[in-house]
Amino acid sequence: MQITKEQLHWYGRYLDHKDIRYFDYSASGFEFCFTGKKAQATFITDTEAWDNEHKAVLGIFVKKLSGKSEYKPSYWNNLPLNESDVAEPVRVFLTEAENKITLFESSDSDKEETVVVKVIKISEAAFGYAGFKSLEIDGSLVSGKKEASNLKIEFIGDSITCGYGIDGIFEKDSFTTKQERADKSYAFLTSKNLNADFNLVSWSGIGLISNYVDPSVELPLTSWLMPALWPYTDKFLSKRLGLEPEFWDINRFKADIIVINLGTNDASYVRDKEERRLLYVSTYRTFLETIHRANPSAKICCCLGVMGQLLCDSVEEAVSLFKDDFPYVKTAVVKFPQQDEKDGIGADWHPSAITQKKVADQLTKALKEL
């Protein structure tokens, strides 16, 4: 039985082109429930553009249900949790231009089972892309009405938000997409804590006035900044496909809260230069207005600090300037403690799973207050 993309429940930003649905941002993907013996999906990717260390990675979660009536589409209810309340997906690496993947197969070839299958992208949009082409099930699809979420959160961030390097070890491993775990990032965990739907618009190395630059470099790296990326569904993917970038329709995901975690990469350029710091503040304040005008009913939470606190006060200054003009917008600023070596350090000096969880717990408390 062939299942169309419209019959699936989708999460995160996605882009449709020539019968392919591309779900490229971290933690975007889909789920479905069926009663049957086997489910196979075909995904496409740009494998030729990347070496083996930077190809797209998917996570597949499967949860068995006692019956069809148990199914309610939700990001969280259908994560199979172990005794530690952690869901570990089967990770699949898209190594071919077209990849046929078995998502589920009954252990007993004569027995049908009712299962929920969830597929999310656990590597980020900056590397190999993922496109859904087809799904075939040996069985029947189980319909379910998506539960209304009490909360919708959009996260705008950099590598920390992507879950960069979580499964790696500092000074031992160099980054690969195999170490990237969007499902272990503070954004994913915070949303889980709050039972919230969420979107991630995140990109490693990205900033507001400069992407990450080496300490020896005195010019900003401005080829790919968040203010030019965020307004579009998937600007980089559109470029790869030779398309005019599609503006993101805010009505597809009306966020109640928008969380911004940007400045870690800007700090690599700002350093101790006051004119650069002021440019960061003014750009941040303008970006806040852009975010607010597109999402006039959303609250805004601005975070920074886990990989360096040079610009934490500047974030507060930018929010204060924004509040001068928009005093009615509910805002919060959260300063994360800098990561501690005793909690482990991930690849390329990025936060470990323990640190990401601590950040999530702090942010969860702040968002509850907000």
C-alpha cells in the first residue's frame, strides 16, 4: 500500500519540489501509525556533494501500541522511552542518492503489529539534505487526530541548537554528522519538558553580524547570516535545487514563544572591539523587531552563554532597546552558565549531552515563568 506525504503527520519546516518533500532542518520530520508487518520508505539526498563525514543522518523511532485506538499523533507521546526516560532512535545514514530504508519489520512474519513510526532528521541543514520520496506499508494506515498542543516554540540558533558534536569527545574527535544529535539538544529537551510542538531554524557557525572566524581574521564572515536565512522556508536548500527561495508562511506554525540563541559565533569576531559590539547590539535589536512583526503575538526569549559569555550583557542591551519601542511584548533574557569540563565536552568544544540537559532544565523553568 502506497502512502502519500499528505497522509503523514509532519513536524518542522519542509519544502515541496517535484513530488519530493524536503525536511532539512534539525529535528524536522514525520510520523505515521499502521497495523501491519513492514514499512519501507525511500529518501533522496545530495550524497555526491559531501564526504562520508558530512552526509545526512535520520533517526527512526518505533513504538508498539496495544491497539489502534491508542494512537494520537504527537511529537512526544510516540517516543519509545526506556527506563531512563530517554528515546534512542535507530540512526540511518543516507549514503546513496536514493535510499530505500526499512522503517519497521515485524519480528514474526505471520503477525501484524500496530506501531507508530517517527522519522526525524538528526543532522543539520548545513550538510546533506533529506527528501521524502515514497512510503510503502504492508498493512493498513491508522488515522488519528493530532493532539492540540498547549504550546508552540520556535528556536533560532547555531550549532548548539543543532546538537553539534554531542556524541563526540573534545580533543579526540573532529565533527561529523554521525555525532550530531538534534534529539539530544536543549531545544528538543526543553520542548519535551513542556510537551510543546517546535520548529528549529539552526545552522552551525552562524551569527548575526559574523559567522565564526579564526582569531587571526579581522574581517567578518557575512556570506550566510541568520537575518538573511530565517525569513525563508529553507534558503540554502532552494539554492542547491536552483530555486527562487520561498518565504516561510508564518501561519504554518504560529509560535507562542520564540527562543533566540545567537552570539557565540559573533563573539569570535567582536572580541574586545567596541564598534563591533555595538554593531552586534543594533543588529540584534533590528532582528528582534523583524521577529516580532512576523509573530506579533509571540513572546521572545533570548539566550546565550554556554560556550562563552562575552556578549551576554550585549544581549540584555539589545532586548532593552527593543523594549523601549515595544514595551508590551513579553520578553526574557536567560544567561546560561558556561559549560563545565566535569560534565564532558563534545567535539570541537561543544556542549555534551549532560550540559545540553542542564541548559534545557534552566530554559524550561524560564519559559514556564514567561
